[in-house]
Amino acid sequence: MLVNATAMLQSAAKGHYGIGAFNTNNLEWASSILDAAEELQSPLIIQCTAGAAKWQGGFKVCADIVRDLYEAKNITIPVALHLDHGSYEDCFKAMDAGFTSIMYDGSHEETFQINLDRTAELVKIAHNKGISIEAEVGGIGGVEDGVASSGELADPEECKAIADLGVDFLACGIGNIHGLYPENWAGLSFERLGEIKALTGDLPLVLHGGTGIPLDQIQKAISLGISKINVNTDLQVAFAKATREYIESGADQKGKGYDPRKLLKPGRDAIITRTKELIEDFGSTGKAWA
Ligand code: 13P
């Protein structure tokens, strides 16, 4: 059975390790991520955006794929299926479809008050269903034409206000950015992370934009209170690189090399390898039952 992400992230916060939240796009992704985490006996969060769910045919298809794979593969580790960056409406759709965890990203709402009110409402609804909920303070931008040199820094008082609503984990900007980091990126702000942690206590914090942050910075962030690390682009790059190598070697034109099971295998294997490396980096190997 899929679980919510609360207990595993509380254990991670107490044990000072991080749990990877890996984005799925389709069957290949979900299958590979599950295989990697099961092999290393790590707790796992598989997450999906509304866009990636739409690509797969909707939230229900995505949830069915993850749940059916979990059962068919006899997975033994705790796995949460989490909505990544959901709008208010997406949160209801994902809960109805069987997601065990949601993120309401109210950072783009017109006012902080709207973020606060909607988060409060969704906390009650999610908790009534046994579903965990992540909220966000301060937008986590993407690179705009390679010119962004630093991500946003969340306001610690706003983080406290959202934490006090009873969310299970909180995403807060500490200079992180989605996608690949520009060369002139200023790095994570450990000062701001410390200020947020001081006001939010034991609440597990979430680091978005996990792709490309130097490992020493990730590990320092984990030691200062980050428990969930979101990774999306990294696995996309790994899949694309392995697939490109397969095609460029001409393998798809030899024999039945065009068979999707052959064509997609290098990419699938690359996702497994990279997910395992990241789990090791975050320190959650062997922590399935911690
Ligand atoms: P990256 O694509 O930068 O790894 O970010 C993933 C993420 O934060 C998803 O919410």
C-alpha cells in the first residue's frame, strides 16, 4: 500500500538524512525509480506535476501506474505518491485520484493571505483523508535566459505562519532554482535556512530544484533541516543522454533495435543508476524502516 509522506519525513528530520522526491513522467520513470529505491531499501517519494499527469492521461492513470507497479513488483519499502506544485484545483483532483500526498503551491497566488487561507483549508481536507500536505512560501523560480544568479529567499515570518497551520512539510526558497543552475548562481543561503528553521522547529523542510546543486551544499542543507529533496531535471538529462547514445551508435537500426523495449532500456537503466546515486548522496540508503 502507498503511504503518506509524513512519518518518513519526520524520521528523516530526526535522523538528519534526506529523502529524494523524484518526478515521474510515465511508466518508465515510475518503474525505474521504484527499482532503485527498493534495491537500496530507501523510503521513497514519487511525485508528479499536473502537466506530467496530463501527459499520462490524468492523475488517475498516474496513480494507477504507481500503485500497480508497487504491487506487481512486490515493493517492500514505504512509497508516497505526491502531487508536485499543485494548484488549489489540482489538489482536489489528485486526492480523488488516490495520491497519498499533495503540495499546494500557493506562492503564485495574488496575496500571501490567499496562500494562507487556501493552505489552511487544504490541510484540514487532506488530513481528514490521511493525506500529507506540503505548502510553499516564496516562489522558487526557474532560470530565465540564463541570467538568474540567485533564487528567491522566503520570508521566515511567512514560513512560520504557514507552518503553524499544521502542514506536514514546507518548501521555502533559500536561493534554489528549478532546472539547470546558471554558472553565476550565488548558491544556497544557509543563513536564511537557519532563520527559517529557528522559527519552524521540527517541521521537515523541502529543497526544490535539487538538480545540479553541489553535493556539499545539499548535505549541509540536510544537516540544517532539509528533509525532502526534489529532483526532476537530473533524471530527464540522464534518460536523454543514454537514449541519445543508443541512437547515435546506430543501435536502433540494427536488427530489432527499434523495438521500444530495446530503445527505452538504456534510458531506463540510466534513471535507475542516477536515482541510486542520489539516494546514496542524500543518505537514505537502508532507512526504509527507520
Ligand atoms: P529540478 O528539475 O531542478 O530537479 O527541480 C525539481 C523540483 O523542484 C520539482 O518540484
